[in-house]
Amino acid sequence: MNMEPGKVSYPYSKVERHRAKLSAPGAKPPKRKYVNYKELMQQQKEQKKIIEQDKKSMLSKSKMQTTKTKKKSSGNDVGHFLSNYGKVQKKDVEKVSNVARKKKKK
């Protein structure tokens, strides 16, 4: 680097250094850059469209995933109950009632 004697190079511009000095003691931040109102409205509309498209795509993806994994359950689901206690059949009931009648006769 060829530098003249007495000159110091700074990595930031003069404006950036000035802003950094002001922010330290608690000064207000600088104002935003001016944007034409019509251009601002156009940018906001485009951003809304992008956000809506993202929402729609996320909804469609989530619907596709949930329909594959979701199972419809009936209101009269007794599978869990039967696995614990077993299924009662008529001939088993008749056997038990016949045994009970024989005991009463004695």
C-alpha cells in the first residue's frame, strides 16, 4: 500500500464512523432513506403476494402429509378393549350358565 505520510486509512467511511460515535451515548438512530410512496406500496403488495404463496404451499404440503398418516377411527372401536379382556362368545356363556345350573341342582 502506498500511503502518504501523516494519512491514516480507516476501514469504514466517515459517515459510518460518525453514526457509530452517536449511537454510543444514546443518540437517535438516523432516519430511513426516502422511498416514493407508490413504489413503497408496490413493494408491500409484492411482499404480501409472496407471503400468501408461501402460506398456500405450506398448507398444501401439510395437508398432503397429514392425509397419508391420519387414520379414520370409528366411534365404536372396541379393538383395544377386546385385546385386554377377550371376546365373549355365546357357547362360552352357555357353558358357564350350564355349570351354574348344575351346582344349583345339587
